[in-house]
Amino acid sequence: MDSLTEPDPEGAAAVQRPPLVRELLLVAGLFVVYKVGRQLANGHTGEAFHNAQRVWDGERALRLPDEGAVQSALLHGDALVHVANTYYAVVHFPATAAFLVWLYLRRPGHYLWARRVLAVLTAAALVLHLTFPLAPPRLLAAAGLVDTAQVYGPSVYGGNPETDSMANQFAAMPSLHFGWALMVAIGLIAATRSRWRPLWLLHPLLTLMVIVGTANHYWLDAGVAAALLGIALAVIHAPVRTAAAADRTPAPADIAVPATGLTAPAGDAAPPLAGLAGHVVPAPVGAAPSTGGSGLVGARRAEAERVGASPAEANPAKASRAGAERVGTERVGAGR
């Protein structure tokens, strides 16, 4: 997952990571409640098929694309439809779990936000499953679609939905396959800073094609899931993302320049020396033109020329060399 993301530290005020054991128990408890709640919707076969016919007719009235067009594309080859069935069976839960684990480890603030949004979305979906049982299009004779999981495999459902004790096949609306996939994409886009992060939207798009092509859901199942997710996101706001450390360019520090010990003449302001390293320091007003030099040497020379000092005094290095030469000459004279 890091291949499409960049570090995005949440700053000193980042939300503390919640206790791991508490989060594991909380997520596991929510999952158990959801699974038990879905089973409570079993036994409404007549109502589920009646609602399925209403949804199918409603889609035709809205002129939505026929789900059969997507399935026809999958049925061009056994391998493709088998991949779609496998994707439907094995990607849903692991992808969402990996998403939450990554947020927990890398973005604690976004983890709390995503976990709350997923909990609200799942609770709302459970209410609809209980109040609006719906048979999937693969079980609706009027749809004329193939139950690809039963024909090509693999399948996560039993052959008879009325006796299936492992899953409630009459909980098609909304599609949590699509709702969770869309939340994964939105969460990763919100929590990361890579310019490639919009590519995460390919996950819900691919999921949509799979759930429709395998005849497990109607278009409206995905639409209702997206609407519920939108409401949850409007109520539970994402944390404000701070700028990455790499994006914050510190202001350049002033470069200290040693003091020269020079004094400016009365009425003239002393030129500021801090932060002028590498720049020519202008001579005081009224000073004689300098013969060259820059920085501190130029300043000393200009000051010395103004007060009438000799060139050697203006340049300490030259004065030192002149003194050494004078001592050497005196020693030679004494030896003669």
C-alpha cells in the first residue's frame, strides 16, 4: 500500500493510537452483531422476491443499463468469470481489514474516522436488510441472468437460499461490497498525499462491475450504498490533514557576521552586518573611495582610509607581512 502513498505525519497534536485489544474486540463485536442481524432477515422469501421484481421494474423505468450487458462481457471466457467470482468471494473482507490495519498503524486519526463511518454505514445497511428483504438478480427469473458462482465457482452461498444457514441471500440492498470498497478508496485518498491516490477509486469501480456482472446485486444496490455512505461522511467529518514535513520549507537562518569593532561617524547609521555574508559592505558616507575588497576587509579599509590610517593599517594581513620584512632587514643590517 505504501507504493502509492507518501509519508504524511499528523503533527505533534496527532490523535493517539487507541488500545489495540480494545479495537480488536470492538471491531469483532460489530461484525458479529452484523452477521447475526443479517440472519434475522431470513425466512421472508415471498417478500424478498416481490421486492426484487419492484427493483427490477424500477431500474427499467429509470432506464438504467441492463445488468445482463455486464454479465455478457464476463461470460466471454470461463477464466474471466472465475476471476470475478473469486474477487467477489475473497477480496471484500481482507481489503477492508487491511485498510483499517494500515490506518491504525500509520494514521490513527483517520483510523478512528474510518472505523466510525464504516460502523454507521454497516448499521444503516443492517436496518435496510431487516426492513427491505431483497432477492439478488441471480435468483430473479425475470432478470434472465446466470448465477455465475453456482455454475463456474467459487461460491460463498448455498444452493438453496431458503435453507442457507451461512449467509442471508435476501440482503442484497444495499451492497456492502460496494459501500465498503468506496469507503476504502475515499479513506486512502483522504489519508495520503500521493498524486496517484485517485487511482484508489479503481477498487470500488472494479467491485461494482463484479457485483453486477456476477448477478449478486442490482445497480440500485450500489446506489443506495453510496447514498448511505455520503450521509455518514456528512455527519462524521474527516480529520484535517497536516502538511508533510517535506512540504514545509524553513526560513533561512541569518548568518552571523563577526563584529568589526568599527564605529560609524556621527549622524551616519552603521551599516547592518548580520546576514550580509558574501556581500560588499558600503563605505560610510564621505569616505574616500576604496581600492577594492569586500566584506569585512573592505569595511576596515574604508574606515581606515576615512580616519587617515596607512594602507598597511587598513589591511591587517599586509601590516603583518610588512612588519616581518622590516625585522628581517634590521637583522641583516646588524649582521654586517
